[in-house]
Amino acid sequence: MPLDIKVKTFGMAPEEDQLYEISDKIKSSHKGDILIFPEYAAYTLEGSQKAFAELSKMSSDNGLTIVTTLNLPGYDLPFADPKKNYNALFIFSRHGEVYCPQAKITPQSFEMRHLDKSFPKMNVAPYSRLNQVTLQRNDEKLSAFFFICSDLYVLPMFDFRKLASDIICCPANFGNGAESAAGRVIEYSVQSGLFKQGFYCNTYQNAKPYLIPLTVGFEQAYETGTAGKSYDKEEMKQQVRKASVVYPDDEYCNFKSMLKLTRQGTFTVTVPKSRSLENGLEVTIGRYETVVEL
């Protein structure tokens, strides 16, 4: 049976405003719902610590499951360095459990280093594993992969047999102009049968009328795929290659500067050269051994 995940978005804003909007959407949801929000419900260490506590409480109090990312150490993240923070994916279960099965493989240069002091400090470490996750809803178990935003870049690195799963989830914060291109990559992965379902959400920004918003909201669930016989790894490579750009790390020192790339409309996966295939990026595919009770 397909999994019913409610795809949500929120506006890029100060962390307390983001958390308020997320809280409002949680309160208007129904008991038992599974909600997936874009990446970085909070993006600083201090904001993430507060958001972790709030989301843990809200998931239990409202009887629903919440998925997003925070700037925190991944306490049960496979092979993670406990002394480092990651752009880590957290699943806050309605049962009171919290899971951290994945972290961002391709953080932007300004996420890894504080290149522009006028923007918030993140300083997250890159992660080098892609973990298949087992999700359990009542008595049914489903396999899933979580690709955090630009991590779609690593999709062509693996063969069908290693990736084929029930679900792909992409909590994202793609810059303006890239959100639709990302959707096309995810749609191909589902319609070709690599995954049976897809869930994708992107943040939005309420900019002043004379300014270009940094992000455009996107909430999409993709139809159940076919048997998988039509999936072609070379086609996936072409899809991602057309939708990608590798940039010199130090040339893009904040999120706003990325608009020069994403506004071209075809670039969904902007990755710093330090996290690119041409720089020798290696990613190990593995498993998150704990079954996630949704």
C-alpha cells in the first residue's frame, strides 16, 4: 500500500518565524499524519537545539510524525563524527522516538564554512554515506532514501539494484529557478520505476515586490512508479548532468549569490567543487539499521 505523506513548505525567514509557521501547520494537521518539511527547519546550532526540543514535543503532543533537517550532530547517524555538526535529517515519530538516518552529502560552500559574516553561521560537515531506511507504518515495512536538496547529484553514482526502493524523499531549499528542474529529476526517478513514490518540498520566500525571492515554494507527491524495467542509468546521468553545475567554493559565499546559477532555470544541483565528482567525491551506500516507526 502506498504511504500517505503530507508534503509541506515554509518560508525562509528568521528561525523563530520558521518554527512558528511549522508549528501552525502541525497544529492544523490530523493525528496520525506524516509531515515532511523542507531542509533546515532551523539552520544555526542554537536555533536547531530549540527546534529539536519543540519538534520532539509537538510530534508527541499532536500524535503525528515530522521530517526535516537541523544543524546538529547526528547522534545515531551511521559512521558520523560525534564532534561534528551536520545538516542532519531527523524523523520525529508520533511514538516519541527520534531518528537520524541521513545527513547532507553535498552541503554548499557557505554551509561548510562561514564565508560571509553577515549571514548566519552554519559550519556543517559533509557526510559521505547514502543510507537506505526501513520505514514501518503499523504492520507494513517500506524502503526509502532521503536525498537532502542537492544530494540528488549523487543519484547517477549507483546502479538500479542498489537504489531501487519504495520511496524517495527530498526535503530541499533550492534557489529560485531550480525547484522545477529538481522536480523533473525526482519525477523521472519515480516514473522510471527506480522508486515507487516520491515526495519533494522546497521553501519559499516572501520578498518585497522589487526583489527576486531567493526560493520558490514547491510541494509535490509523485505517482506510484512502474515495475522498473524502463529505468536507464545513462538517462539518469543525462538528467542530472543537464540540471547540475559545479562551482568554485569561494566564489559563492552566501545563499543570495547562488541566484546567478539557479536563475538560469536548468541548474537544480549546485554543488561546490570540493564536493563534486571531478574532485573525487566518494559516497558509500549503506543502511540505517534501526526500523523507523512512523
